[in-house]
Amino acid sequence: CLPANQERFANGKLVTVQFHPSAQVVMTAGHDRSVSLFQVDGIRNPKIQSIYLESFPIYKARFSVDGEQVIATGTHHSMFFVYDMMAGNIIPIPKVRGVEERFLRNFELSPDGSFMLLIGTSGYLHLLSMKTKELISTMKVNGRCTASAFTPDSSKIYNYSKEGEVFIWDVRSRKCLHKFEDEGSLEGMCIAVSKNNQYVACGSSSGVVNLYTTDACLKENHPKPVKAIMNLVTSATCVTFNPTTEILAVASRDADEAVKLV
């Protein structure tokens, strides 16, 4: 295969590569302050467009669930940008009322397209309405939150803390339903919930990825993993399930080619 972004390689580190939810389009975004869209045809992969955000190195960018918007956060800003693909407008969201954060970097979008979860500092989690980008509620975990994941039906949020604890929240009531300790975790790094809601994967700084059943996560305080994946020797920075929950990808950005498919 040709490089997906061969018509415009980034000048800085790439931080996001994501396929569009319904079109044959791939997005790249990175530290060179740009978001680029490419048509994936496998022959030439022509560039559709690049959007440049002045003095805004991108930390993370994501398509909205309906594929009509791109949301991008920066490496050291308290604002974020929304790119409306239908209208071709770049909309800055300068300050979310009620959110007191110096930097807004990491975020998750709910699978049903209703919510945006901003992961703040000091354990704060800010739930925003995807439609208005206004604050609905703020939740707080003990310690520092490093990663979050919505369940496939968007009813719950799993929050992984730096201290290796996982908090499970009810989205509707914003109450903490349960918390459990990730076995042997010194520092939580990444978390994923499978599309069929059967498994939860937790990756830690030691490179170990623990796979749990969601039933055990909701009931037990010290659940036993059904499998502990030890293949990574550097910190596990990405875990994700394929859509049919048959494959789990685990990866580390600390070493070249540190990607394993389980």
C-alpha cells in the first residue's frame, strides 16, 4: 500500500490518524498545526484538503460520530477547535463555561454522538454536550485520570487513574457505580472497552495489558484478568479492539514497531 498521506507528509510528529466513520477518507493531524484529509483509493490517495490552525500544535483530533465535524485539541491551550466539514468553517471554542483548566488535551466522544468528555487535571472529568459544546456536569476521581472510555451504548464511562484504579461512572446520573484495581498496575496509561461490551483492556506503564470481562469489572474490587498480555517491554500507550471483538491491538509509542495483535 502507498502511504495514506503521500500527497502531503507532515512537517512534524503525527499524533492522529483516523478513518472517517462512513466515507473512504483518512485524517492525519499533528504538531505541524495542520489537519489533512485524504481520499483513500489505494492508487494515488489524493489529498482533499488541509486545514491550518495558527500557533496550535495539535494534541488530538477526532471525527464526530456522524462524520460532519472534526474536533481538535492543542498541546498547550485551554481552547479547542471544531471544523465543520459541511460548511467548511473552523469554529474556535475559546472557553467552556464552568471548566477551569489550563490545558485541554485529552478527550473522548461517546459512540451515540451525544457527549464529549474532557479529561482535566487533578482527576476532573468534564462532560460536554456534543451539540452545544457546553458543560453538562463535572465528575472527580481520586488521583489523576490518564485515560477514559465510553461503553458502546454510551451509558457508562470507564476512567483509568494514574494510580492504577478504574472508576465506572453512570453517564445519566453522573454517579460512580463501582471502582476496581487493575492487577499489578503501577501506573495506568490506556483503556478500551470492546464493541460488544464483553471485555475491558487496561494498559499500564510496565507494558502489561490486562484483559477483563465487564461482568467482573462491575462486581469485583480486585478482578482477575482473563489474560495478561506481556509482549510489550515499554509502556503500553494504546489499546483498541477491532469492531467484531476478535482482535485486540496493543501498542507502545516508546519503541519502533511496538505493535502486537492479540
